[in-house]
Amino acid sequence: MANAYLWVKTFHIVLITSWFAGLFYLPRIFVNLAEEKNAGAYARLLGMADRLYRFMTILAIPAILLGLTLWLYFGVGAGDVWMHAKLFFVFLLVGYHHVCLSLLKKFRAGINTKSGVWYRWFNEVPVLLLVVIVALVLFKP
């Protein structure tokens, strides 16, 4: 049982880390899309954004399922306030992921109305969520 727990935890951490890499990078592509004037470069960036979004979604689903396994099957944080707070911030992160899809659809349709500066600020949201989530896991307040 201990080995299964450690493997689930290992893959959860690896997948979450990979998902966050996508959450950090996709808005940077959005910055470039918002500022790009060349149609060929825009199309290339849009293709990159599409592939990255699909890949990070593929990573997010098992990452979240493994996290739920740690909580519901192995009892990590069961009944603890810190776990409920963490789940709230993970819920916000999933919402951010979906907002990225909405923004990507606007770029696909050519109707983006936001500036590169806005996307630079938008890019800070997952950083803040990561700090809060990791602090909750480590400090378990």
C-alpha cells in the first residue's frame, strides 16, 4: 500500500508540474498573438497555442484524478481545512484553464480585444495560485 501511495503521489506531482508549465507558457503565446501583425507568424503561434492547450488538458485530467485519489482513497487531508482550501484554489485553477480556452477561441476567430500587456498580467494568475496551493500543502494550516 505504501508503494502505491508513493507512485500515485509521484505521478500527481509530475503531472501537476507539467500542467503548470503549460499554464505558464500559453499566456506567453497569447502575448505574442496579441502583438503579432504578420499573418504567417500569427498562424504559427496559433498552431502552437492549440497544440499546447490540448497537451496541457491531457496532463491536467490525470493530474486532478490522481490528486482526488490521494484525497479520497489514501485519505490525504481528509476532513482538514487546508485540503478544502486547496480544492477551492484548484477549482480556480481549472477555471483559469477554461478561460485560456475561451481566449484561444477568440484568437482563432480573430476577435481578440485584449493587449499584450493584459496577457502579461493574466500570466501571473497561475503563479499566484501555485504559491497558495503549495503553501497549503506544506504548512497544512
